[in-house]
Amino acid sequence: MFAMTAVKKAATYGYKKYGIPGAIVTGLGTLLGVRFIKGKFLSRSGGDGDDGMDVSGESDDGGSSTAD
């Protein structure tokens, strides 16, 4: 809800100051800014670097090898 309010207010300001092109530019700029802020600073991923990849070089098959 915050993003919609911020974009609407920015577009209104841009429209009053520069007309329709100003509304488009300020509205899109605000929308992209809010999306960036939410994506970078408010994400709850933790960022601990654990992406599920096994980098140890060892297999998890119990050591059974089929190469005879």
C-alpha cells in the first residue's frame, strides 16, 4: 500500500510541475525506487551465502563407487 501512495503522490507532483511527461517520469522513478529499496534492504533472505550448492567436492552417495 505504501508504494501505491508514494507513486500517486509523486505522479501528482510531477503532473502539477511538468505536465503529463513529468507525471510519467516521477511516477515510474518512484515506483522503481520503492521496488529497489524493498528488494535490497527489506528482503528477509538473510544473505548468509547458503545457496544449497555443495562445494566440498565430495559426493553424498555414501562412498559407493561404480568404477571397477
